[in-house]
Amino acid sequence: MKITKIEVLKVKTMRPAWRPVFCRVYTDEGIYGDGEAALAYGKAAEAGFSAVKEFSGMILGMDPLKNEVIWEHLYKSTFWGQNGGPVVFAAIGALDMALWDIKGKYYREPIHQLLGGACRRKLRSYASQLQNGWDWKGEDYHFQYTPEDFAATARQAVAEGYDAVKFDFFEKKPDASGEYSREDRHGFVVPRDLHTLEERLAAVREAVGPGVDIIAEAHSRMDAPGAIRYAKILEKYDVMFFEEPDTPTPYMTKYIAEQVGIPLASGERVYSRWQFVPYFEDRSLQIIQPDLGNCGGFTEVKKICDMAHAYDVGVQAHICASPLSTTAAIHLEAVLPNFVIHEHHICNRLQFNQGLTTEEPQPVNGYLEVPDRPGLGNEISEQAYRQADALAVVE
């Protein structure tokens, strides 16, 4: 079997800042597979689209079942692959995801079976980024400001069956005047802002009670002094883990970990097994969060998760892209002995991210079912092709 053609598309949605990048890999046996470069948000979608297109030309004519051979070829022969960043690994990851989809369809097995077999049939999930609301099929985010807002949104998620919720308590100012600035979040965070964070957190804890896990997110926007002062507050409310307390660097993550008494999580801005190694060796992270769509796909991320297992580090795959990436993460997490919990982002509930794939996984009572169809069991939709504002055919 050989790769004969690859389509790469960048999709325009009703939210201008949300631009999914997909690829579809065709073979001479009529089997095709779909993948996604998880750069839909931020400022890298254009670069991701171009990288997937350029990398596609390197694998035409190759055997799609030889994912290890293709992965090494892309990593070693692109020059920028070695120690590359999110754009490089998103291109490799999108193509690798599509190859695993092909492999599953060829062997008529779901990807999780080919990865070693599912350890579980459903995944515990948490409602993610609730500071942006928890609307169902709304058009965009609905920001939360007051402690009462935060508490009400948490209660909404718990009423749907979730027993874990995640907030960035340090995103919007309480008077709705805008977002906290870089200066607000850096250095020794002033008592006024720390008080606001604690009011919000306390309201959520009171609203959900002791039986629900709370996860605190910082989006890497803080530095060590601020993150440590913040973490001391989080400790008082039995927070499950503190995510991305500062810019991911092994030496500073270790420093923060030594000062606080709650688990730290990070990984969406860490790329490749080589970059994860220092965090395992210094024991600074208790949960890693690699993203299949920008960390090299199944071939790479499964290796990272297996390495983590040797250090008793748990895994929660990062997902903030289309439902295609959600489905891929479900296959991975189903297999991992060191799986902790699945992130279900508010983006998965809003209109701009729906209709782009043939399936749209949504938790029921806080749990996601593991699919059993061959390959991913999910595909790029015709709607996504219609919404593409850039489409490249590489053959």
C-alpha cells in the first residue's frame, strides 16, 4: 500500500480566532485517514497549514502502515524537526494521526486496540475552562466575573454529572473591565487580586462541596513568585492540581514544585519525548498534558506516556481543537494505565466547533464512551470542506 495524495485544509468558522487545520491522506487501496494539527487557536494556524502541506510532499509513495519509519523520516529529514516546536510537531502529528486512522481501517480495528487494548470502556472527564461559561451550543464564550458567576457555572456542570471542574480564576477582572494584564500576573501578585482569586475559588468550593475535584489553570501567564503565592491559596481548598503555573521550563517548574503542596500539571507547550525527560527526572510534574495534535501524534505521544508511567506520572491529554482531536485523545487515554482524567473543553459545546466532523463526542454523566469503530471512528465532515478557506492537494 502506498500514499498517493494528501489534502490539507484550513477551516473558517463563525469565530475568527478558531481555524482548524486538517489533513486527509489517501492510499492506492482506497483507504484514507484523517488527522488534525492542533493549532486552531492562537496565532499559528497559517504556519501549521503550510507545514502540513510541505511535510505531505515528503511522504508520497511511502507505506502508510510504517508509521515509525515515516515519523523518523519527518523528524530527521526536515532539518527543523529535531527539537522542533509546536508547528513542526503539529505537522508531524496531523499526518501521524491520519496514518493511524488508515492502519485501523486496514486492520479493521479501533486505534486503541492497535495501541495495546483499552484498559477502560469509559473515561472520567472534567468540565474545562468554566471561566468562559458552560453554554450548550452557544455562539461564543460567556465570561464569568463575580464569585456568584463562578459558583453558578460550577453548579451547572455538576448538575450534568461532572465530578471535576476547571477554572482559570485569574483571567477576567471582577468589574468586567477586561483581562488581567501581564503586570497583574507577574511578580508578587498584589493582595487585592489574590483576594479576588480566593473569593472565586471559595465560591466554587462551597457550590460543589467536598466531593467534586477543582482544577486551577494559569495558562502559563504567571511567573514563579506569583504562582507560588497563588498556589498557597489553592492548597487551602484541596485543589486537584495546578496547571501551567508559569512558562514551562524544567528548572522553574522544579522550583515551584518544591515550594507548594499541590500537584503540578503541564505539557501542552512541551514537545517531544526529549523535552519531557527533565520533568520526569526531577519529579516536578505529577500530571503531563501532551497534545496529540501538536506533539507528534500517536507514535510520539504514546512513547511519552509510557515514559511517564515509569515515574508514576499521570496523563491527561491536552485537547483544544476540533472533535477529531477529541476522538484521537479518547483512543490514547483508553489504553494508558496512568490515565487520570479527560479534559472536555467548553469549545466542544459551542457552535463554531460543531459540524466539522462526522461524530461529536460528548460526555454523559461526566464520562466519555470509548469508540469501537475501525481507525479513529470519526472523520472530517463535508461541512468542514465547504468551510475551508484554504485547500491544498499534494500528489
